[in-house]
Amino acid sequence: MILINLLPHREERRRQRKRAFFVGLGAAAVVGIGAAGVWYVVLQQMTASQLDRNAFISTKIKELEVQIKDIANLKAEIESLKARQKAVEDLQTNRNVPVYLLDELVKLTPEGIYFTTIKQAGDAVTVTGVAQTNERVSEFLRNTTNQSQWLRRPELVEIKAVTLAPAAGSREQRRLFDFSVRVLLTNPAAQAPSTAASAPRKAT
């Protein structure tokens, strides 16, 4: 006996395939949406974590800026205090300079010379006086060059011979020399550190 299937089996297979296709497509869509959701959640967590780190870094940067500002203010105060200290030291030194200057002139001036005026303009000091001979003036210049710690670079500005009228009861005229010398005033205590720093070191 021969059995003949009169049902539309081809259409049924086509429907099954179509159903399987849509099921697979739906499953793929569900998997894709799930993966996208997971990635979105991970991305949100990473973004939130990065924002937290950025906020933390910004806070630390602001703290460092405040500290840097405080350090700058502290440095300015230190420089101001140093300037005040130097001003006080200079004032103390300058107050004693006339004493050192007169003491130095007394040590350096040979016999036969006396000063008439002493003028100071900044570091330059001009002394004028009278000497018995030219040699006395030369000796004063040599003493200033070789022996003085406070005076340097002596320069003879002028020297001229003058004749004095004879004293009462005498007919002899006296011949003297008016002179003017310019020197530079220096502080040996201020030069000592720079001199020590520039001195060559001995090999060990």
C-alpha cells in the first residue's frame, strides 16, 4: 500500500525555518542588548571613578596652590627681613665710618702734614691740607696705598707751592705746599667674605 502525504510539507519547513530565524534573531538581540547594558554600566562606573579622581586631583591642586602662595608670601617676608637687617647693619657701619676714617688718617699721616678740610661724598673722600715738602705728600700717598684697610686708590688732585709771610720778629719767608688728595672709602669687613670666596683652594 502506498502512502501519499498530501500536507504542504514544504511550507511547513519554510515556516519552521522562519520561526527559528526570528528566534535566533531575538536571542541575538537580547544578548546584544544585555552586552550593551553591561558595557554601559561598566562605562558609567569608569566615568564616575574618573570623575572622582579628577575631583580629588583638583582638590589637591587647590591645596598646593594655597601652599605655594603661602611659600611665596613667606619668601617675600624673608627677603623683607633680610633687607631690613642689611639696612640696620649698613646704618650701624655707616655711623662708625667717620670714626674709622679719622683714625685711619691719623695713622697714615706723616709728620709735617696737617689737614684743613675733609669732605665725603658717598664713597669718595677728599682731603686738603698743607705739607712742608712734596716728599711728605708722597709718603702719605704711599702709606694710604700700602697700609690702609679703609682707604684705597689715593689720587693726588692738586699740589702747589705757597709762600707764607714771615712771622713777627723774623724776616725769613716760609714755603709750604697746599695739596688735595682724593681716596675711596671701603669697608674691610664687607670685603672679607668676597675675598675669602675668591681665594684659590689648596690641593689636598
